[in-house]
Amino acid sequence: MAQSLFEVVKQSVTTKAVAEHYGIEVKRGGMAKCPFHPDQSPSLKLNDDYYYCFGCGATGDAIDFVARLFQISNKDAAEKIAADFGLQYDSHIPYVLPKRTATAVQIQKQRERYTYDVLVRYHRQLQEWLVMCAPDSPESDIDPRYVEAIHQKDYVEYLMDTFLTGSLEERTSLCSERNPNIRRIAHRLAQLTNENKTLSMESISR
């Protein structure tokens, strides 16, 4: 049975595959830096059927992603994907704009997973610093990472408790795409990742 352009693209190519094909670096868990706003840390979640950015709120399917990325129409985006991926379709079947597949519930679940992942990763790092960077004696210089761990650990645990036991309103607020606390922590994690990469490169070049 002949298939339309949209049907072929939707069934053949995932949003993640499209993003990677057009130069987006996708990290573990389907996270990437969003190309639609200045993104300091990966805030774009790429699923098989749709994408969602926790930073700017951009969302849609593979065709929407390419249309936004290249600033072209959805029809042109679908044709571009079909051409670039070598997909065959019946050009005589009328093109119908796809409906967005990301529901409000799906988006909220993605926000919750992202928020908790950020909190757990940062909390784990703080715990490591408390042990690894603790001063050997009262006369020792205090490592700034140890200071950060002392100052931030209780607060991060408070946010984690809010996530796990808070009211629906508190949880929704915490997982909001523009929550400044989560954005700050995510930015700090990105800084640490970049610092570790720099140290690794310096170590290799020696």
C-alpha cells in the first residue's frame, strides 16, 4: 500500500536520529544542547517520537525539529528528511500536517525525570567532595569543593525531599522548566563536566 510523505518519515526516522544526522550531539539518556536557544548545559530531551526542551519549551516531532532547525516549512522539512535518509513515498498522496505527539502528561513526566536526575547527580558529587576534599588537619588549606559541599548538601537534600514528599503544587513548581534552582544546579553540573574534559585533555597532551 502506498504511503504518504508524513507516514514514511514518521515510521522510518526517530527524532533522535534526525537530530544526530543534522549535527546535534546527543548524550546519554537522549539529552542534548538545545539549538533553539543559548544552552549552557543539555536541556533538550530527544525521544523516538518527540523532543522537548526544558529550557525554552520547544517541542514537536522529527519534522517539527527539522523545520525549526533550518527555518523551513513542515512540508519542506519532511521532504528534506525523506531525501537525506533515502526514504521512498507516494508524492501523489496529499501531505497532512502531523499532530504533536507530546502530551502534557508526557512532558511533565520528562520534567520530573530530568529534575530528579539533576538533583541526584549533584548530591552524589557533593557527597564525594565531602570525603575526598575534607581537610587533613585544622591547618590545611580548605578545598573550595569541600566548602561547596558543606553549603549545598542540606539544600539539595531539601529539594530532593520536596520532590519525593512535597505537595503536587510544590512538586510541579520544582519541576517547572524555568525553575531557577534546577537551572543553576544543571549549569553547575555542566561546568564540572567541561572542567573534567579540560583536565583529561591536558593529561593526555602531557
